[in-house]
Amino acid sequence: MKLLTKVLCMISFFLLASCSKLEEIKKINGYAQGTTWHVSVWKEGGVNTQQLQGEIQKEFNRLDSVLSNYRSDSVIEGFNNNSTTDPIEVGSEIVNLVRVARGVSQASGGCYDLTVRPLFELWGFSDKVLTPPEEAKIQGQLEKVGFDKLLTISDTALRKQVPLLRVDLSSIAQGYSVHRIAEIVERYGIQNYLVEIGGELQTRGQKPDGSSWRIGIERPLPGGHSVQKAITIKQTAPLSVMTSGTYRHYFDESGRRYSHIIDAVSGQPVDHSTVSVTVIHDNPTVADAWSTALLCMGYVKGARVAEKNDIAAFFINETGDGLIEAATPNWIEMETIEVH
């Protein structure tokens, strides 16, 4: 499901510690949205994991039918392929995601934008063949891009200001999917879990022996799967950890690296040194959008915007001297996590 900013920038999922009652943790997994998913749960009295897995897969199928930009029959692609400027019913889920993304986009100065897909395709990232365009072509595509060209008509309908505008939900849909899968887990009375989709995750509760969930932020180097930072999540209330990165999807040409993260204002791939941004937030949908937006802005601008909006963010920047870490005050002051 990830196509644009986010779709191609995920961290690996790591469980970095075991516990004495590990056999009581039930693990189920599968493949959805172009990636893998893992759910670890435990509950006194046991869990019917077969039934739970069936419900989770059913929900993934439903989410794809609504949000997937890879399915021509999805609700969002029906909207994209309709060239009318009349209101179009898309349902409350899509409208709510657009509203969340619009707020984050405004905070980012327009760098982050769900309508950036025409630029993504122009640069060749959809076909995985870099085709640097002329400035005139970039300007032509920018005429189809911008939240100002997408109107929220009601709680269930959107309207295009320009017929060829398209909405790509990939930078926010996976966080929302984490939220939805966690809701299904909780419906089974499970209050201790870790839900992960392609590296995006949410935890609640703790392990059977009372120890905390531990996860890892991947070291942002091409071809690697090592851990840059380990995080112990001490709070038992739901908490989400979302990471966006540039280090897996890019082009190198003529001595220049072209990131797949495109600034929706300039129409150009970002060229700053930030290669990974992790956001911790109570809401996985919000965290997903913010991790992409901050990656689009880069550390210099992104850190200021994150601090202004009380976002706990962890930046990794690549320099000639290696990887340099930086964090916002909200991240540093968090008492519900330990970073190692």
C-alpha cells in the first residue's frame, strides 16, 4: 500500500529481549500491504490465535479495498480515476485520514502532501527508473498537486478543484492500519500486545513476567539490518513508534543521490542529510504522517516544527563523519521510554 513518501521507507521490526514466560506470548504473522506483519499477544486464559489471525486478515482485505493505491477497484482509486470536480463520496475513513494529513501538511509548510503522486511518477519512482525531468515538466505537474486543490465537503465526501488531482494515502494508511489491527486485538479482550506492520508498530501492556516490550530502530544504511537504537517502552497504555527513512529507496546518478521523498512545494527530491525520522505518539495515524513530514523537511527545519507541535521525534543524519543522532525536547523528556 505504500507508494509515495512513505511506501518505500520502512524500519525493520525487532524484539530485542526474551522473558521467562515467553511461551505464553502467542505470535501470529502474515503478508499484507506489500510487506509483512507480526502480532505478539498474551492473555490469561489463552488466546484463540487461529480465529484472531482470520479476523486480522479479513481487516487487511477490507482496508485494501478502501485505501490501497495499488488496487484499481479500491475506493481511493475510484476517486482518483474520476475526473469530475463534483463532490465524490469516499467514506469517513478516507476523509478522516485526509483531515489528519492536511493538518500535518500545513505544519510542514506544504512539504508533506498526499497529492504529490504525479511528481513521484514524473521522477520515475513508480517505475523504479530514474528520469530527472525538465523544470517545465515539474511545474506542469505541480498544477495538479496541493491540498488547496482538495476540498473536504462533508464527513464522507471530497471534491477536486482540478480534475487530474490524485490522493495517495500510503504515507498515513499504514499507521492507520496499525490502529485498526490493534482495535481487533483489543476486541478479544487482549490488553498486552505488540502489533507491527512493516516496521510501524503499537504496543500495549507488558510481557507475562512484567517486563517491558522492547523494539529497535534500524540503522539507516543501505542493505543493512542492524539496530541503531533499542527502545524499552515502559508505559502500559497504547504507544506507537513510526519511522520513515530514505536509505532503502533512492537512485544514485552522476554523483548525486535522488531520494524518493519529494518536496511537494518545489517538486524536487529532498537533498538534506536526514536519512531517518522516528516519531513516538499515542496515535499511530498521526505518528505515521509526522514521521514522513519531518523526513521531508529534514532535521534543520523539521526539528523546529516538531518542537512547536510537541512531537517526540528522533532524527538520524548522514554526514561525511558517519551517522549523527538528534532528538526533540519531547523525545528527550519522555519518561515512558528508555533509549539504549
